[in-house]
Amino acid sequence: MFMQRVSKVRDIPRGRKLNKLYTEAYLKFVEDLGAYLQDFYRRTNPLAPHGDMLQLIRDDFEQRWTSKDSSLNAWFAPSVQNGERKDTAVANDDVESALYCKACDKLFAKQSVFDGHLKGKAHQKAEEKYSATAAERDAKQWQLSKQIAWAEEIVVQYSQLMSDVFHDTVAHLEKKQTRSWDELKREMDESETLGSTLDDDSDDESKPIYNPLNLPMGPDGKPIPYWLYKLHGLNIPYTCEICGGYTYLGPRNFERHFKDWRHSYGMRCLGIPNTDEFMLITKQDDALQLWEKLKKQKAVGEFRFEEEEEYEDKDGNVYNKKTFEDLKRQGII
């Protein structure tokens, strides 16, 4: 079953992944699969820190890729070991067969034909041209390998995060495959009955809601209970003159509105900063009077040059600026 093998994408031989015929299609498949798994996990776990999780996965992958960790062995293991051909390939080697000529891009059926081809002049010229562009080609292939490996990492990590979901889904499908036709038909009939019941409920919801007390609507689209309405004090109105006479229901909404845009705009129209000193003040006159008082207090603490700047005469006597200039003007000092 596909769901049981989805986390084993790393086991696919690297040479096959980098085959020119399949690379583009394989990369798109793995990226789409990883995007689907991420979206499914977000929808089923809305409170999880998805951004932080993805960053941790990325950092761990970068570290393992740089250190050529054994968990990415399929991308770094040698293609030939002890004289035997292996399915995995060297990091910069897209060899798919021991009888494949990379320089000429040809695959031979027999070893003798392949050996004779290696001695030909056409192959030698192709080999020289192939070697001249090896560095550039290897760099591009290295980047492509990393891109594919990262797409596979997303699939593997999110498959592990949802391993319980995969297991339950496989168990459900296996159980469903063992049922007889009568059991499946009975389940379909029960589903139709449940669907008709839900349709009846939806018809009830489309009817006008009886709400004589004009209670606020809850998240279910129905009026909240009256005891909850009283508990939060939603029956108590608070009017704010600074907000243009807007009325807020309940102390919580009233306290919270002092930081909202409407109150901030009203304070800005009065030329007053919306700071904590003006919390719970709703009258325009009260706000203006407090602002004048605060400005005076601020002025008291300011440094006044005319009164506090000191000057000293030749005898060492100290005067403020105004007195010093008056005495100097009269010729006393």
C-alpha cells in the first residue's frame, strides 16, 4: 500500500532520481506530496507551531547535508564497492548502469562492446569535452540533488509526524476490504440516514431564531445563555464621548476599547496622546483638563535658561542670566 511506503522515498536509488527522463517529474511529485502532507498536518493540528517546526526541520537537514550524515546515505554512498555495482550513486555521479557511457550518453548491452567503445576516437573526443565541463555540470547536479533531498526530507518528517494517522487509515482500509457486500450496503444505508438527519437539522437552523432579549450570538450562531450574558455584564452600557458617543456593552469591552482605533482617533482629534494616564476617561473636557495639568507638570521639570543658567563675575559672585545681564548693562560689574 502506498501509505506504508511513502516515508521510504530516500531508499530510491539516486541514479534513478537523477535520470534525465524522470528527474523533473519525480521532483514535482515529491514536492506536491510534501505540500499536501504539510497542509493536512496544519488542518488537523491547528495549534501546533508550524513555522518553528519547519525551521527546525530545515536546520537539521542543512546540518546533516553539510556533514554528509548517514541518514542521507543514498545521496553520498559510492556506486561501486568491492568491484560490485550498487544501486546508490556517488554525490556527483548519475550512472545508472556499469555499461553506460556518460560522455557519449549511450547504454551498451554487452561488456565487450562497451570496452571497444571506450577505445574509439569518437569516445575520446567526447570524453575530453565532457571533462572540460565537469565542474560546472557537477555544481548544477549538486544543487539539484540537494533540492530533491530537501523535498524528500519534508515527506519523511511529516510522514513520521502522522504515523498514527497512516496506521489507523491502513487498518480501516484493510478492515473495509474484509467486509461482505451486505455489511457495506448496511453501512451505506446508515450513512444516508445520518445525512438526511443532518439535512433536517440544517432546515431547523434556517428558521428565524427566537431572541426576544436581543442577546449576542455565540460561535454556534445561536443566542448565548442569559446567565452568561449577565455574568459578563453585557447588560450594562458604557458610553464614550471621545469615541463620538459610541456605546460599549460590558466592562471588558469598555476597558479594551481604550486601545482600539476609534478611541485613538478621537484622542488624536483632540490633540492628546493616547497614553495610560487617560485610561477610563470618556469625557472630552476631562481629557483636556488632564492634558493641561500634565503639560504644566512637565514644564515644572524643564530647565529654564533665563532663571537657572548661572554666570560668575570677576569677584566670584554667581548670578542667573537675567540678573547678570542687567548688572552688566548698568556697569555695576
